[in-house]
Amino acid sequence: MFRYDLALIGFGGVNRALAELIAERGEALRAELGFGLRVVAITDLRAGSLVRTEGDGIDLAPLLAAAPGELDFSELAGGSPEPRNEWVIKEVPADIVAEATFTNPTDGEPALSHIRWAIEAGKHVCTTNKGPIALHGPALRELARRHGVRVESEGTVMSGTPVLRTARRMFGGLTVTGFEGVMNGTSNYVLGRLESGLSFPDAVAEAQALGYAEADPTADVEGYDVQLKVMILAGEVLGAELKRTDVPCTGISSLTAEDVRLAAAEGLRWRLVGSAVRRPDGTVEARVAPVALPAEHPLAGVSGPTNAVAFHTDLLGTVTIGGPGAGRTETAYALLSDVIGIHEHTGGAASGFGVKSLQEARRG
């Protein structure tokens, strides 16, 4: 049975949830997908790094039984108090690097370096990190092409909902002229609570208490998270290489419960919409802004953590894809779907590697 060895860079909610999937459903996934998954390295800013490349790799059960703040890899065999991200990525014989560190919307670091190191070391990458893909996606994919590896990033736009892969596979023969999307669950939740009469500060506080919003909700409510997603999606479906300055961004913090109430009285619903459209001259115009949508609009009914994107096409009209846009398990599934995508492109199941991993097979 073919196997992929994984290095998990960052062991917060998403990669921890991926480890849970592997620990709890590993055998079922092996039987269903035709390949196994073994974690051979984990790094974490607080816990340090842990490497085990022999036998079954890292025993995930005791790590998952511990509270995230209690993990200390330095106390374990193969562990170190330092994350050692560069050494782990470059030197540990993993097949796939799962990059799930924090998003930096300014320059994409340190995740950008993590992805580059992995590619240059001949390793595939799956990532949920929007920064590097939005800011440097084409360059990273060209670098990956030259090194014969893949960079997959399904979880960067709609969490576990496969909007990128669906658009890539299902829109052949169509011309996509633009898209509109509700792509941030936090803003969606806050707007829904404004419709119920809460003030903006109270709605944000409630979202934080429920775990929908971060302690600093700025990236969500001011639209910066959606801005990066628009850049990624525009690159995928419109072939546009947009900079952040190409996507004017207005958040929802200026909206009041009264604004929402008045709109509802006219049959309109406020949504934070990220959009891009190709103009007749070939240029792409994009923006992020709150929009009062009529009830018949395909995005008007999108609520809570659900996300949706409406693609405008020449032959089918508007095609809308919706699904979960947040959640650690949902985003971890996006990483799993990326591994599946890598497997489909590398043809590992037909390679006759037996129980070897890709790296072991390369070494003979």
C-alpha cells in the first residue's frame, strides 16, 4: 500500500484537526483512497518540534489527548523545544508539507519561506495559508513546476468547500466573466445579529464568545480576509494577478443595526461581498464592500458560517457554490482534499511503491 509521509508545520486548530482525522480514520481512509498517511514531523511555535521517521511515525494519540497549551515536544523522544521549521522542512524526509501557520497579509511570511523551502527540497505542499497564495501564488506554482512538485491550497477560500477544485474541473468550456462571493463567516454572523437588533460591538462580542471571531476581529470585519480570497479566486478563474492595492476594501464596521433594519424593510439584506469582473478591455476590476442585496440574489440567503460564491458564465449564466466556510475540521478536510489532489497528479497508487513513501521510493 502506497503511503505519504507528512510534516505538519504549525499545530494549531487546523493541523491538529488533520492529525485527528488521520488518527481516528486512518484505516478507513487507506481503504477508501488507496494510500496511507503517516505523520513524521510536527512543528509548533510553543511546543517546539517533534520528528520520528521510523516505524509508524509519530504516535498522535497522546499529543491529541493533551490540551494544546500543555504540549511540550522537548520532553518526548525526537523532540526539541525549538520549532526548527527550516531544518524540518528541508531535511526531514517527508513527502508533503502541510503548512497551517498564521496568515500574514502584508508579505506572506513566514509561511512564504516555509512553502519555498519545501518546494526547493522536492516536497509537495498543501496549505490553508492565504497570505503566500494571494500575494505570490503564480510564482510559487511556477517554482513548483520547475521542481516537479505540487502546491495545493483548497482551504484558502472557502474552508472545506472545494470551490477552487470545482471551478478548475467543472468550468471547462465555459468563459467565467466574474464572480461575487460571501466568503467570511464572522462578518456574516455579525450581520445576522445586527438584523436581530444587536449593536455592532455587541454582535462582535457575541461572535468572539462563540468562537466565530478572533480576539482581534479586524481582518474579518474590515474585509481584509475576503480581500485575499478575492485575489486567490481571481487568479484561479480569471487568470488575474491582483495586488492588494487592486482590490479596494471596505468592511462592515460602519454599518449599524438601523442600517440593517431599514434595508430589511425594503426587502434587502446586507452582506460583505467580494467580487471581481472582467471588463471588455480584458482588465479585471475587483473590490470588497458591504452590499444590500435583493432577496432574489443568490447570495442574499447565505447566513452564519456558510459561504457561497456565484460565478457568472457565458453558457450557464450564474452558477453558485455554497458550503461551510469556517471550522477547524472543515478546513482540515481541505488539507486532506489537497493530499488527494496531489495523489491524483502524481499517480502514486499505480507506481508500485508498496509500503514505501514517495521519499523512500526516490531513495530506492
